[in-house]
Amino acid sequence: MTTITPADSRTFGLSRAGGVSRTLGDSATMLRRQLRHQLRYPSVTLMLVGMPVVFLLLFVYVLGGTLGAGIEGAQGGRAEYLEYVMPGILLVAVAAVAQGTSISVAMDMTEGIVARFRTMSIARAAVLTGHVAGAVIQTVCCLAVVTAVAAVIGFRPGATVIEWVAALGVLLLIAFALTWVTVALGMTSNTVEGASNSPMPLLLLPFLSSGFVPTESMPAGVRWFADHQPFTPFIETVRGLLLGTAIGTSGWATLAWCAVLSLGGYAVARRAYERRSVRTG
């Protein structure tokens, strides 16, 4: 039977008495903590931004001429392939930031800071929420830099302002969902090294989707996997909003995947947080 310590009583009492407003205030405090960490260690953010930029330049300038020739309706040039590949690069950027969140959560859990938070009057949900909100803000910065680089090398989509806003909203919704998944992975990892490796499939899935070549050009087994994994509808939805291509059912599939990933990641992360908080208390 779990024993409720005075610190637990204060925390649960504040949660009941303060309600949502107190939880939001504590979450804002945890968010400021995450933003200060990002400013204190800018090399991490630069690495997260640099990786999708390198992939963008690699695929456009090294592989773009060849791969662009295989895109239906393209003239075999790099400019056409840049438009096609850009949504996939944006999703790589989102996945990269989410992976960094897993490492940040694991560091908090292994360095004992959560045990210290447990002795303070802080809503328990605020610690995890701060990580997620900080990751979403970092994602916005990363997407802005990648898009700016793409614009410099010739990315000129025909999207309207409303379609740009809608595309950004979809990307942030995906970032929110993937971040909760990586928070759960960070919470369930026993070491920081494990937390850095466990989200690795998230970085590989965009390359096994329609992000870089159409799924129709893939072998049957690989095509089936590409069509039924979440990153293909993610990319097709963003591509449709930016380039005016058909979205079809990808929009609904994106919403469904985001709901499943968000709720599943939150449930696992919250359960692991409660369990490890009791164990370290």
C-alpha cells in the first residue's frame, strides 16, 4: 500500500483547490525552465536544426536530379523535387526535436530533480507538460529555419496564407503527438543512453514513407508498410496543403493517428511518472 507523504498531500491538495489555473501556472514555470535549458545549451538546438537542413541539401543537390525524374509530372529537375521532398524534410525536423525531448526527460528522471519536485507544491502534470510545450516551441523554431533554407534554394509553394497556417497547425499537432510518445519513452528508459536510442524509429519512418519517393515505386511489401504507417498520411496532408495536391483521406488519418499517439503516450508517461515518483519518494 502506497504511503502518502506530507509533500504528496500538499501536491494533491493544491491540485484540487487550485484547479486548472494552478496547474497551468505550474506548467508555465516548468516551460520557462525548459526554455532556459534550450538557451543554455544552444548546441543541442543547432544539432536538431542542422540535421534536417543537411538532409534537405543532400536530397536536393545530390539525389534530386535522379529522384526528381521519377516523380510523376516532374520534368526531372531539382526544383520540382525540392517541392516534392520538402514536406518529408519538415517531418524529419519534427521527429528530430521529439527525439531530443526523450533525452531531456530521461535526464530529469535519472538526475533526481523529479524527486526534488515531489517535495514541492507542484502539480505533477506540470513537469511533463513543460517538456511537451518546450518541445513544441523548439519545433516551431526548427521548422522556421528549415523553411527559410528551403526558400533560399528555391522552394516556392503556391499555398495561400490560410493554407500555410493550416499546414503549420498540422505540423504542430503532429509534433505534440510525437512528443508525448517520446516523453513516454524517456520515462520508461532506465538510462539517458537508452532514451536516446529508443525513439530512433521515429527518424527512420519518414524515409519509409511517401516523403522522398512515391509509394507506388516501392516493392509490394515495403509499399504496404509505407501506406499504413503514420508518416505517409502526415506527409500527404502537409504536401496537399502546401502544394495543392489531393489530400484524400490523409487528413482524417492524420487526426486519428495524432489522437492515438497523444493519448497513448500521455497515459504511459503519466503512469510511469507516478510509479517512479513513488519509488524515489
